[in-house]
Amino acid sequence: MTHSEENYLKTIFHLGRNGKGPVSTNAIAEQMETKPSSVTDMVKKLSDKGLVNYKKYQGVSLTPVGTKTALSIIRKHRLWEVFLVKKLHFTWDEVHEVAEQLEHIKSEKLIDQLDELLEFPKFDPHGDPIPTKNGEFTEPKKQLLSQLPISSQGVCVGVKDSSATFLKFLDRNKIALGNLIEIMDKEEFDDSLHIKVDGEKMHISHQIASNLYVKPNEL
């Protein structure tokens, strides 16, 4: 498979909410930053290889083989992100682009040994689950911080926006995975939040709260 084909499978998997639903070619084109006609051409190629199901106007979904392939790519990507952070001391805003290149390495033995070296991590540096070699993974119970009521609290377990700019913002404000976040108050005007992060008070916008996943204490 080409790198482009692998990237398409990964994109379809994510857009289809973990490969479970059909997605439109327009949605794929927007995500891949390409023309819908180019997407249609690629989808037809993937369909010929038995990796996707495609019918005009009905969307695109992964076949079992396509899902397995997508999960393998995602597993490699997230393991490399863990390696870059834990072993090479990259920051979490630096690893995505490098992992995008490393995820296309074909050697299964290398990836299995990488998994063992890292002591079989279950989550990447951004809180996303890492599939096992058999393609199994469990999504953590989580909610967006913006959805929690006042006076509730939870542990930060992931980010919705993994862009470098957002991750750098979190670093500057000392917000990281594992932090206990408590909602003190919400502004009626713009839904911005007054919060405590491990006891430190701060004020964050609704946009920021809408990109932070927490595991509420009651879950």
C-alpha cells in the first residue's frame, strides 16, 4: 500500500467514529485538504482492493480488512508518539508530524518490540487509546470539560484538538493529562469557565473547555 492509501484509511476510520459508520467523500476531502474528485478516485482504488465499501451517494465505510489495516496504522502512530515523548523527550506538541512519517514503517517485528520496550502503553501522549496487535482498544469514559456542571470536577484524560498551538497553550498554562480540574463558575455571557487546575485558579474560554476531555469523578 502507498502512504496515501494508508492515510485515507486512517482518515475514514476517524471520520466514521472508529470505523463504525459511513462517511461522505466531501468530509474526507475536507479532512485531507483535497478535491472531492480526487477522493472519489482513491476510494474506488481502495474498493477494488477490498478495503472499503463504496456506493455513490451512500458514503464510504471500511471493510473488516480495511478496519484492521487502519487500526494497525493508528497503533504504529500512537506507539511512536509515546516513544518520542518517553525516550527521546519530545514535547507532546512536536510528536504528531514525526509520527505521521514513522507510522508507514512496515516491519511488524519492529512495532512489536517497540510496544514491548514501552511496556505496552494503553494511551498515547494526548490521551488517545492505542490499539493492541489484535486491533483491540477501549475508549476511556470521558466528557468535554465544557459539558460538566458547576461544582463538578474530573481528571484531564485527553484533548480533542491536538494541534501544536493548542498543546503549547496548555503547556504555558500548566494544564496536562492527569490534572484534577474543578469547575468553580461559568460566565453566562460567553460560557467561559472559572476553574481550578490542581488547586490553581484560572479562567478559560468556552473554546478551550470544548477541547479538553475529563473523566468526571462519578464515572
